[in-house]
Amino acid sequence: MSVSSFCRGRQRNYDNFIQTQRAILQTSTQDRHHNFISIARRWVLGLADTRNSQEDILDHTRIKTDSAVARRSGMKLPEFVRALRGQTAQDGRPNKALYELPLPSDPQSRELTQAWNRVVKVGVQPQWTSAKPNHQRLRPRNHSDIDRYLPQIRRHIRKGHREGRYLIVEAELLSQWPEVFVSPIGVVEKSSSNGADIRVINDYAYPERASVNEYTDISVLPPISYNPPADIARRLYQLRQAFPVAVILMMVGDVAGAFRHIPIHENHVHMFAFMFENYLVIDLSCGFGWCGSPAYYALAGKIIHSLYGSSRPDPRFSGLDRSCFGPNTWCDDHTCVEVDTGTRCFEANLSLRRAMSTVLGPEAINEETFTRCYHKSSRYFALGLLWDTTRGCVSIPIEKIEKARHRIHAVLNGSSFPVSVIRQVLGSLRYIATCFPPARAFYQNLQAFETTFRRFEKRSVPPDVVDDLRWFLEVLALEDKLNSIPVEYFSNAAEPSIFIYVDASDTGLCALEPRLKQYIRGEFSEETRQNFSVSKAENSINVRELMSAVLAALHWGPMWANSDRHRSHICFYIDNTSAVSKSKQLAPVKFQYSLVFSAAHIPGEENVMADAGSRAWSTDHRLYRTNSSTLRQFLESMGEFLRNVALAESTSSKYQSAWNQWCEFSRAIGWSPWLRAVGRASNRKLGCFAVYCWKCGFNRAQQGNSYDTIKLKIAAVRWFLRRFADIELSDTPEFTILLQGIKRLSAPTRKMQPISPAFLRLLFRSIDISQPQRRLLWGSVLLAYFFLLRRSEYLKNGSKRSFYCLKSANVFFSDEQGRETTPDPAVSVTLGLEGAKNDQYGRGAYRTMHKSGDNVICPVKALIHIQAARRASGQANNGPQVGGSNSERTNCELLDTFNSYRRCHRIAKCNADHLSIKLLGRWVSNCYQAYPAQSASATATLSKRMV
């Protein structure tokens, strides 16, 4: 089959699909109309078939007829709406264009689809707060700005009336339906419409403390999750990395009238109404202005996102990329970025259209803004930004920058303004905050100021907001820096290329630049030190550490600058990580030299040089020096200190023990432990030590050491020789063969049986969880089982506890977006580890595990058990997750029973990919692959595959 015939076939299948959908919808619409006519004829003579061609005139004849039917029949509003929609006992769907979708096998997608199917079946059923009255006390008037747009409003209402989204009746029916809540409407012009096209806004937030939004229980609304512009940039960057010479295209698909497809349940439509020209207009779908509309539309958006993302092109014609399509969703905008190879882009276009029409019906595709097909271009407009897929960069349109600058000047030069002016400024500045992360903190300050306005109030701008606006003007003055931003920096996908170590103390500050082999040190004056104690909030240690980062950026910024598109990414190792991204002082440097700043936490015990440089003025500091000419001695002493801390504390103690054994062995043999020659003689001495350890060991039972233990002891001896004798011993062939013999004759490693769900269920039956200590044991076992925790990560090792041991403050229930929540709505558990035994830099890690669906073995239930046990035993919430005064017995039981290698057996058996296991268990090497044991069930089908 040729490519052209394949494309024609796919296009024909899609066209038939859409035509079938439209034919079914047309039939349903006609049936609904005929059914309503048959009901109306019981009360009036008939319904007039109005075909008025003037779209800016309401259908008065139909309005009068519907009003007469409602009045003479005496129907309640829900009953009348059901009749108008054609809802019956056999088919109660309020929107005949929507159909229930089949349930997928994935638990998360299944739950989402079930929620959407409920909306399709009966409509949205909002929950109201107890403060909502049965009848509205005062019905507000419409906003006065609608008087300038009456023809456009009539056109909008007539269109909704014709499509069945609006029920329009005479205002006198309010006495028959007294439960109706009336909200005012307002108007905003659509962008680039010059007043020709408007958007009617239902002001469900008015009147204050008595509005529809105020009475809506937002706690039960579906969660909202969108893909921000950074996700588009990340997708573009990943494709550019995977296919550097390929053409990358972009397509933007838009859902027409997103909210209008989502129907409201007939028992709740009375809350969504407004008055216009002595008519009562009831909105039968989610309105633009109700706080619940984005949440319920998000259900449809997520399913469209999932359907498109699970589709893939035909592998016969997809060329370079045969993977699933990459979806990016922002409300009703779907931005797709794909490689132009074979039929991939053509099929992606049809897949997105099919997903939209499958979920929301054939009228959901906005052909005016929907790209018919991926057009051959390198520049695209999506989410208010310009994207260049060839160069891999993103820009803010010049007209948006000019508009933002003009609006800021208008505010700075004026006296007082209504809230609408501040909202216009925020609307212009949101693009700046998107492309320039330091601006987000100041954008949030403006948002906080906007929330202080009362309706129809005019206020002057306070001084702190004026400062923020002037700061934005400084950023906008460098508008060339807001254009052609490489996507790898826009999405924070680029790895740091320069690392700066900074620290501060009460006496000074220090910054180290290892690449340039330079450092900056500054001593605070006596007056400055006194200010620290007077104004602690403004001169905290976090502020002082940020000063060292700013000083480093100002001094080394010109040296970090690059002339090409590849910006330097500077990572500051600092305690106050959040301040780096929000610093007002760092922003101009970042813009001026086209730099990217990020921050990472480093434990104080590892940030040795910067810490010493900031404190060396203190007389009680071990590196204090009174004479500035002794720089050499200062650096030498600092170097000696660094060599002393080159090993981790746990490793250092083991090495010291092995070195002591080597010294004892050397004295017994009669030679010096300090080997001076590099070569065969030294390796023969080490070989004798290895043989002695293998045969006798250094223990009271005179039991020989294992091969791994001998390797550790040899490494310890070499470390001490390297550290104190400046000798680097390498293995000679003779010594390597000796160790190989020891390895062959050593007893094999005895593997413990893997943990299985059956074992956990047996353990659960043997534990009395009514006792807090037993319940804590069970919850800890489950948590360690699912998160592959090492013993040192949640238990004491002897009498000590590691600094990175899991803490209660770092374990929480999370929702679908990963946000912290309470146990009832939780779908997952998230825990954060501040480090690990194999984490040399203390970067830490966060991991999330979702509900397993099992009533006993589940990570969410594990945390419920632990928290309940801690409350019952009176343990603090900020302490270790497993601990307390009575937890030592629990620790002993767990230390002898579990380790993370055994728990990886179960997840490996479930065919999880190796990278997922490695990331979840935080393994640096692939050592976990050698541990899982093969069970009999794992070989059940192997023989069939071999014949």
C-alpha cells in the first residue's frame, strides 16, 4: 500500500466517523423537538416554526410559546427542562451529543472515565454549602457595560437558544419558579475583534457573600491539572535531542465553546440564570464565570488528553518515530508537537480530532482555530507565545511586551484605578512571569494586591506595588532577552555547567568558583553585625547567604556570559535554595548576561570550603588567621581539612578498623605497615594479608572472612597508604589471580527468600494492630515494602540514626496532582528522603506510590496505620517516622527481617522496567538485578516458548 492511498483511507474513515456522529445527533435533535411539540400541543395550539434570518434578534415567537407551555402546564422547572431536552426514562442524557465511554483497565483512567460518564448520564450535580438559601433575597441588575454591546449579546443569546443551551422564557415565570437565582452578566471583547465579537460573562461571583460561587462547595469539585508552556518546551527539546536533523511541526487544536458541552442536572439549573430585556434566560450548561466550570470541563479535557496520548501512528509509515503521540493540554487548547516523519503528523491530526469528537461530539472541533493539518512552518503561536521549532526557542510577541509596558506606565502615572485595570496589567505580565521565573514572586505580589479590591472600588497603588511595577519595567527594557529563549532553559531541562559554593555567617560571606579557581570573601563591618541583631527578619542568615550568591553573580557574570544561544547554567550550592529563583537582585544579571540560575541544597558538613571562608574572621574558628599574608598557610590548612573529610563517616570507621588489623598483622610478621615501594613486593605483602583474612579472619572464632570483606580491607589499606604515604598501589597480575582464587573457594552468598504478598498477609494476621507499637510495626513494614527503603533510611543503626532517616514531616498523603491532602481523598502517598547512604551530595529524593486497590497491602493504608499508631503513643509529628521512646524493639525486629534488595523481587516479577525499579529504589548501580530469585511460577510458560 502506498502512502497516499493509506492517507486517503484514513481520511475517509475519519470523515465517515464524523458524518455518522452528525447524522445521529441530527436525528436526536429532531426527535427531541418533535417530542417537545407533542407535549406542547396539550397546552397550546402548536409551535411556530420561526426562521428569522436576522441573528441579532431574539426568537420572540418561540419564547412566547415556551412561556405559554410552562405557564399553562404548571410544570416545575426541572420537569420542564427534562421535556425540553428530551430526557426520558430510557435515555436520560441531557446532552444528546455526549455518550458514555468504555471503562479502561488502568485504575486511574477508569476512575476518571467513571466520573465523566456520570456527567454524560445525568449532567453536573453541584453541591451547595449550607449557607445557600432556598430563595434569592435580592436579584441584582446587569452590569452597565452591556448597553454598548446589545446587538452582539442578542446574537450570542439567540445562538445558545437555537443550540439548546439556553432556556428563554418571559420574566413573569419567576413567580412560578421562585427558586431561580439571577446573576448579572457583563461583557468583554475578544482579542483582535475590535468590538465585533464579545464574550458574555455570567458574573456568578456577585453579589458578594450571596453569589452562586459563594454557595458552591468547591471542596468536592474535580481536580484540575494542565500542561504549562514549559511542558511544550520540554517536548520540543526532547524531540530536538532525539532527532537533531529532523523537521519538527506543531499543531494547535481548540475545543469550540468548551464549557457549553457540559450540561447541568435539571435539579440545579435554577442556580444559573440572568435577565435580559424582560426575559429570563436559564443556562442549561456550565457557564463562563462559574467556579465549577473549569473543573468539570477538565474531566473531558483529561480524557481527550489520554485518548490522544495513547494513540500511535501506523508503524509501516511512521519512519523515525513510532511512539505514542505527545499530548499537551491547557484548558481547551491542545498543543501537539511531533516529528515530521512519514504519516505521523497526518495521523496525529486525525487522532486529536477523533478524540475531541469522541468525548464531546462532532461540534466540539473549532475549525476557525484548529489547524487543518500540520502546516510546513517553523514558527507557531500557542498559549500566547511564539515557538520556533527549527531553532528550538520561544519568544514573547513584541506587541504583548509593548502592551504590558503601556499598561504599567498608565498605572504609574495615574492616581486611582478600579480592579479591572490591575487585572489588565496582570493579564499582560503573565507572559513575563512564564518566561522569566524570578518575576513570578513579584507577579504574586500584584495578584495579592488585586484580591484586596472591593467591587466598584477605586484605589491608589501602594509603594511596594509601585516598586514591583518599576522592577517589571526594568525587565521589559531588556525585551531582546525575552525573545528566542532556548527551550532547554525555558523548561529547566538543561543540566548545570557551572557550580558555585556559597555560604555566610555572622562575620562574613564567601563564594567559590572552582572552574575559574577563584573565590570571593567579604567581612561584615561592626556596624553591619550590630544590625543583624536589631533587624533579624531583614538580615537573617538566609538573606546573608543570598548576598553571597548576588555578589558572585555580579562579579563573575561577565565571565559566565556566552555569545551564542547556549546560555550558561549556574547552580548555586546554598542552604536558601528558594531565594535564588526569586531574587530581585539576581534578575538583572541574569538578563544582562543571558544566564540561567538554579539552586541546590548542600549539607553544612559538606560545604566545607565556603563555610570556612565565611567564618575565618572568627577568633574561635579553627581556620582563623590574624595576618592576611599567611594565605598559603590558610589554604594548606583548609586542604588538610578537606582531605580529612574525604570519606563518609560510616566508611571512615570501617577503614580505620581494617587499617588497625593490617598494622597488627604487619607487626606479627615483622614488617612495617607503611609500604614504600610500588610493585610486586608490596602486592605480595597485601596478598599475605588477604590469605590470612580468608583463612583465619580477625575475630574470636578465628573464622575466615568472605571475599567481599577481604576486598574492603584491602581497599582500606590502600586508602591509608594513598592518604598518608602518598602511594597509589595498583593490582599486579599475581595479586589479581590470588583474589580470584579466594573468590572461587569462598562460600557462595546465601540469598534470603523474597518477600511476597502472601508473606505480608501472614504477618498481618499475626500482628495485633490494636496495640500502637504493633500497628507501627505493620505500617512501617508496608511503607518499606512499597518504597524499597533501606534499613538506614527508616530505622536506627545500632544506637545512632542517620541524618537522612525518614521523618514524619516528609511523608504525606497526596492527590492526583501530587498536592498534600487528607487521608480520605488521597490517591497516593509521597515521601521525601533528605539523603541516602549512596547519596554523596545530599540531594535527596521524593517518591510517590498510588493506592494498590488491596484492602490490606496498600501504601495509603500503611501511612494511615503509622499516623494512628504515632497519635496513640503520643509521638511528635516532626520526629523520625519510625521511632520514639518505645520503638527499639520494633527496630530490632525490622533490622533482622527486611532489606530493600529483597523487596525489589516483587516489582521485578511484575515486569516493571529496570529504570523504574532503579529510580524507585534509588540504586546507583545495577546490583539489585543479581538478587531476585526465580520462582516456579515464573517459568510456567518458558517451555512453551522454546518449541
